[in-house]
Amino acid sequence: MSNALTLPAEARERAGKGASRALRREGRIPAVIYGGKEEPTAIHVEEKELVKQLGTGHFMNSIVTIELGGKTVRTLPKDVALHPVTDRPLHADFLRLSRDSKVEVQVPVVFTNEEKAPGLKKGGVLNVVRHELDLVCEADRIPSEIEIDVTGKEVGDSIHISEIALPDGSESAITDRDFTIATLVAPSALKKSEGAAAAEGEPAADEVEATEQGGEGDEGE
């Protein structure tokens, strides 16, 4: 599950570009909390704390509890606008969450057991088409990552969303097609050798046993 974070905030009394610039000069970042059938709430947060939480790498997929005026508001970060040159935060948007909320998030994928994929041991390459999955998740059950096991995968195999067992409380936001997440492809050198072998009537590289391709170099594995 994604980690829960806490972010102290103060109410923002003035709006507009001038007021926002004044806040930034004071080391504060203007922000807004919206959603949940309530009026948007204008706030500002400490820049150093926001930058620190952005640096965790999972800020956008975490439940952020905003402490405001002695109360707490459960939110999900939806956008952080950054300066195009300095990458300094300029503004942040937070979606207010209720207990039964469902939210759409992007969750990174992590591939496991690559050493157990015959296609990779033969020299194939894992071509990642989607580094993140668009998921609809229950607000209290947002996964920090999705593990994809590549055990047994060969060169030419593809991994589709239909093969992935998503965590309870999560489902794919894309439902109109069985999209590809990754493929196992032959590197350019392997493709060339296969073409030459086919021209000479020799077996292609992916038709040769891994032990025959590796030669002496495989003995140390």
C-alpha cells in the first residue's frame, strides 16, 4: 500500500497572482483542496515540507492528511505545478476524499524474477511499454506498485493487463482493450544473426537451446 503522509497547512485569505507571489517569497506554496461535494478550500503549505514529500517518489499516489486549523482533511494530490526552469513548486491541487471514495491513479510497475525468464537468459530484452498503470482504486487501498512476474517468458512473448492479478480494491481504468504492458524482444544483434542463419539454412537463434548459444561463458552462471 502507498504510504500515508501528513502536511501542515494554513488557510489562504487572499487569492490572485500577487498574493501567490507574496506567499512564495515567504517560502510558502499556494494550494487548493477541492471535491467531496464541498466548496474549494484555499490553503498554503511550507515549500520545504512539500519538496521533501515530493522527493519520496510516491507523493502523487499517497493519501495526504492535511492539518488545517486544528482539523484534518484526507486528500489525494492531483497536481503540483513546477517552475519550468528551477522545478520549484508553484501551486498544488488536492482532492478531498471520503471513506468510500474511489480515485484514479497511476501506479508504477515492477518486474520480478527476470533471472527465471528463458527469453532474457538467451539475450532478449524486456521492452516496457507502460511504466505505470492507470488504475481505479479504493482511496484507502492504493498500491504503491504493481509487481509483474516474468517467470517463463520467452522472446516474442507479450504481457497484457488481462494477465495481471491486481490487488483487491483496484481495477484497470482502461476497460475497452487488453493493452500491452511489456514485450520480450530480441536485440538488434540477435535479429541480425537470425537473418543470416535463415539465409544459410541454419536454425534461428531462438530455436537453439540456451546452452548451445552461450558457449563457455554460461558455465559461470
